[in-house]
Amino acid sequence: MSATTHTEPHASNIGQRLNWLRAGVLGANDGIVSVAAVAVGVAGATTDLGPILTASSAALVGGAISMALGEYVSVSSQRDTERALIEKEKRELAEMPEEELAELAELYRAKGLSEETALTVAKELTAHDALGAHLSAELGIDQDDLTSPWQAAVSSAISFTLGALLPFLAIILPPAEWRVPTTFVAVLIALVLTGTISARLGGAGRRRAVLRLVVGGALALAVTWALGLLLGTSVL
């Protein structure tokens, strides 16, 4: 009788993967929608390619920098908090090891182990890696897999730029009368692809991921186009 092979992945860097995925999807979605919204809004106000190109370029470059900076600051704050918690746990283990052992055993008792088994597990884990055992059980932190601010920033900037290029090209390449329709179609297709990819990478349901991106993106484009059309008609 052949042994059954368990193929479920247990990557040690799952935190970094999820961090990259979150920043990448957020950046791509923001690049697609925000640049398209700016471009369509300006196109609603004027058919002159100059203002459309200028506004779209500024939105692309400024958005990529803003996304990278925002991700770096946000994830740096998270990493600082994680490091502070690690240092606190180190001090507690050095100053009151018996209390920490009892606390670890209590955590495992709360998960359903008997008192004797929980204490045995706590002692064995403490002997193997006391800090790692406490960080995992108490805080859900892996000191070897902390979030990376640079990874999040670079991923976000690249994904924003790649996402923004499609509406950028869609608004400047076609003839004037086709700019807005082409951009609408290109953006919706891009959002479907983004939602599908994010769902597949994250192991989530495809339909929900695609639906929320498409609905949100279509609403943003419709509102900004109508605003540009209104302002262009009333001001020009």
C-alpha cells in the first residue's frame, strides 16, 4: 500500500509572500483606476491631447512615488512594532523564565491540551527555542519572517506603474472620439485580470475578487468622466 503524499504548501516565508501580494494588488489596482480616472476626467473636459497627456503623466509618476512612500512608512511602522515586541519578550525570558514557562503552558492548555501535556510541550519548546516558541504562541510573530518595508515599497511602485501604463496608453493612442470608450474597456479588462490573479495567488474566490474591483473601477471612471464633462461644459 503506497503512502499518501501531503502536498499542501507550508512556505516558511508566507508572511513575506502575503506582504508582497497585498502591496502588489493594491498598487496595480490603484494604478489602473487612479490614472484612468484622471485621464477620463480630463478627457471629459477637453479633447485636446496636451492636457490629457500632462495630467495622465503626472498621475502616473506621482502615484507610483506616493504608493511606494506610503507602503514604506506603513510597513516600517509595523516592523518597528514587531521588533519592539521581540525585544520585550527577550527581556521577560531573561528576567522571569519560570513565569514565562507557566504562561506558555497556559496558552497550550487554553488550546485544549491537558495540563501535563501542555507543560511538557512548553518545556520542550522552551528548550529548543524559547523566544521563537513565545513569539509564535503569544504574538503570532516569526522573527525570521518579519515584514519588509523595502519589498512592499518596490512591489507597490512597480505594480502601480504597470497597472497605470494600460489606461495611460489607452487614453493617448486612439483618436479623440475613441479615447474614453477605449479606456473604459481597457480598464475593466485589466481589473478582471488583476482580480483573477490576486484571487489565484491568495487562494481566494475569483468571482468576489473580480466583482469588487470591476464595480469600484467602473464607478470611479463614470464619476470622474461626468465631473470632467460638467466642468468642461460650464467653464470652457
